[in-house]
Amino acid sequence: MTEASKKPANRRIIWPVALFVLIMFAFGFALVPLYDVFCELTGLNGKIKSEAVAEVAFKPDLSRTVSVEFVTNDQSEMKTIKTYYEE
């Protein structure tokens, strides 16, 4: 292909590529309102309605006892691995 035959091919492809770029740019701007509508309909992704809801006060049940047990393991059976940086 010579330089003279490449110019018409380049000019022919520039308009579809430019149109594609403009459509993708417009789609990026259209996503924000579409996302807001989607979140309003489904209630997903942290978008919530701005209505205030009062929390119900609760009293702790003092008749119950809770025991907490911490289990640890020092892995003393594990073999040591020699390192190359021993002093």
C-alpha cells in the first residue's frame, strides 16, 4: 500500500471512530442519572432515601451472662525455617 492509497482509507475510518468516541463520552454522562434511578428503584449501593427513621430504644437483658473465651496457639510444634540472613 502506498501513501496515496492510505489517505482515503484513513479519512474513511476517522468519522466512525470519532462518532464512537462521542457516543461513549455521552454514555459516560448518561450513566450518572441512570445510576441514581437504578439505586432509587432497588435501594442498592449505599444510595438511600433521605427520610429520617427513629431508632427504637432497647434495654439490655441483665439476667443473661456471657462468657468470652480466647483461644490461642503458639505453634510450638512448627519446625523453624532457616533464613539466609542468620547472624
